[in-house]
Amino acid sequence: MDFTLSEEQMMIREAARDFTQSELKSGVIERDNLQQHPTEQVKKMAALGFMGVNTAAEYEGAALDSVSYAIIVEELSKIDNSCSVIVSAHNSLAIWGIEKYGTEEQKSKYLPDMASGRTIGAFCLSEPEAGSDATSQRTIAEDKGDYYLLNGTKNWITNGKTAGTYVVIAHTHPEKKHKGINAFIVEAGWEGVSTGEKEDKLGIRSSDTSSVMFQDVKVPKENRIGEDGFGFKLAMKILDGGRIGIAAQALGIAAGAYELALAYSHERVTFGKPINQHQAIAFKLADMAMQIETARMLVYRAAWMKDQGLPYAQAAAMAKCFASEAAMAITVEAVQVHGGYGFVKEYHVERLMRDAKITQIYEGTSEIQRMVISRNIIKGATYLPWEMAGKLVTA
Ligand code: CAA
């Protein structure tokens, strides 16, 4: 068992750290206040390969492993969670499904622009009345021979307004329930595609989240991803990887808040000594450190399992559920360590606390993660590496 990072992974971590300090930190409070999209910062992330982290070099991607991807999202999330969710949704939710299950034509048409960051991607699954219960969606793609006629509204779409390419999940045969669902690549510029207002959110405020509407959109047949009826399983598989991204985001939020609290605890003096010399604060720091290390092991393990070709749905659900709950608890405590200063924007921890909340909700709530985990446990299938020695399976 090896818990060390490779030289390359450590270099990637350093590069991501340098980038967040030099390019993201100074404007993050203002962007959050103004809900200003980090358009210039996204271009710079693209130049570093962050918009095509795992994508093959032939499609202009950086061709890195999933652990490196988790490390990049973690580092971005210590400083700017609008940037990290843009990267996570784009890489995991939009690019991955096209690269893994798309045709060669789809890949060569869409991936180079996406992986280079020239086009942002988004994933359209949730609807006004179907979030956790993903099979109850109402968007319809009617088979018209040469094309599908797409009608419906998607909600809470990360990158909704800035995306040029959407992966859209829709029913083609509602009577078949989840077996009648398909996934399509839809271009933002097509007739009948429109977006709602940017949502005014508690956290991740400079990333854009909006509804995306499809009215009589003609989707060419060749833009369906995978076999007919594969859409629901594809959406679930996409989310399995997406959950590693959000787990890494939650880990970064927790670690960022902890680092700020630790630094502050050295500086702030009360009753004649730094506050970390008081047991009440020292034990908070110890609890934070334990939760962060546990979260990090779960996140990196899920990413590593993905790289090994092991089934990782359960590991990803565990990582997301644990890391997001740790992020929420740790950010609340980080504000507490800062006292009154923690409540003002200048000290960054209040923003991390606001950002933490969404990690317990999007890409499957904590309750959904517990459903995924418990269903596996109850049917006796615990997909964990130490249960699978010598039984390597392709996920
Ligand atoms: N991989 C592959 N196949 C899977 C799978 C997975 N991870 N999970 C389920 N399936 C398959 C099942 O095997 C089953 O197939 P068969 O019929 O062949 O047996 C089929 O899919 C249906 O599975 P279930 O019966 O388990 O389906 P369900 O209706 O009970 O739902 C669920 C399961 C886990 C609750 C699922 O609905 C789910 O994950 N819901 C949450 C959705 C979610 O995360 N939404 C967030 C959207 S993205 C977002 O947040 C917006 C953004 O931009 C950030």
C-alpha cells in the first residue's frame, strides 16, 4: 500500500497552488460580491490544461490521471469555488461521457474545443420537479426519423449560461421508464435553445447556474451518445465521476478553511497567549485535521480506483458524502476560531462556509449518497479495494 504522490502529481499540486495564489486569490471576494463570472481566470486555467485534465492529448487534453484531477480541484477549491465547480462540471459532467462513450465523430467534433477551454460544457439532468429522482424527468426527445425533437426545461445547470455544449438527458420512450432515457450532445447556438436568469446563490456565486430551455430543438440522430436507451446509465456513470470532483471540491474547502484557522490561531492572542495554546481551540484544530485526512484518503482512493479500472460508484459516494459533511462542519468551526473576524468577508472563511453547503446538495445530495452506499451494502456488494484483491474488473 502506497500513500505517496508521484513526482508528477506533486508538481501538478505546486502548479495549481501557484496559480490560485497568483491569479485567483486577489479578486475572489469581489467576484463573489458581484457574482462576476471568472471569464479571464477560466482562460488562464485552460492554458494550464485544467479544462481538459483527463482528456486525451489527441483531443487537446492534458491526459492526466484522476488523482491529479482531484488534486487540481482540491487546490482551486481552497481559494475559489466558482472556478473549481466550473472545472469540475466541465471535465466530469460534460467531457467525460462524450470521451468515454461518444463516437469518433462526436469526439473529434466536440472535444478539442472543450478540452482546450474554447468551449465550456454543461450537463443537463435536473429539472424543476426532478432532482434526486432522476428518472421522473419530463424532457422529451421525440424520434422524428433523421432527428430528435427536444422539448423541456432543465434546472440548476452549472455553466448553464456560459456553456457552448450541453450533454442533455431526455426521455425518448417515457413508458419504458429509465430504459427509455437517452443522452444527447446539444449546441447552445441551435435554434430553440435558451437560458434563464443567472441564479442568485448563497455560495459559488460567481459561477453561473441557470435553467436551460429546449423548445422544438432539432437534435441530429448522430448526436445521441451510446446505444438507444443507455442515457440513464450514462447519467449515473457520469455522476459517479462527477462526485469525485465535488468530493475534491469539498476537501479543498475544508482544507482551505482549516489552513486559515490554523494560521489565525498562531497570530491571535487572548489571555496572554496565542489562541491555539487554549485547549478549546487546539482540539478544534485536531478534529479538523482528522476529518480532512479521512476525507483526503476517501477522495484520492476513489480517484485511484477510477484510474485502476475498478468499480468506483460506492467509493465516490462515500468520498462525496463524507467530504461534503466535513467541509460544512469544518468551515463553521473555522469561522468560530476567527471569532468576529470570521464573520466578515475579508477573512475568507465566511465565503468558504457559504460555498461548503452546496457540496452536500449538488451531484446527488448526502441522502442520495447514503442510498447508493446502503443499496450496495445491503445487496452484499461492497466495492472497496481490499475486498477486490485479484478481482480487477473494468468499470
Ligand atoms: N452506474 C451504472 N448503472 C447504474 C448506476 C451506476 N452508478 N446506478 C444505477 N444504475 C443502473 C441500475 O443498475 C439500473 O439498471 P437495470 O435496470 O439494468 O438494473 C438502473 O440504472 C436504474 O437504477 P435504480 O433502480 O437504482 O434507479 P433509481 O431510480 O432508484 O435511482 C439513484 C438511483 C441513485 C437514486 C439516482 O436516481 C441518483 O443518483 N439520483 C441523484 C441524481 C443526481 O445526482 N442529480 C444531480 C444532477 S447534476 C447537478 O447537480 C447539476 C450540476 O450542474 C452540478
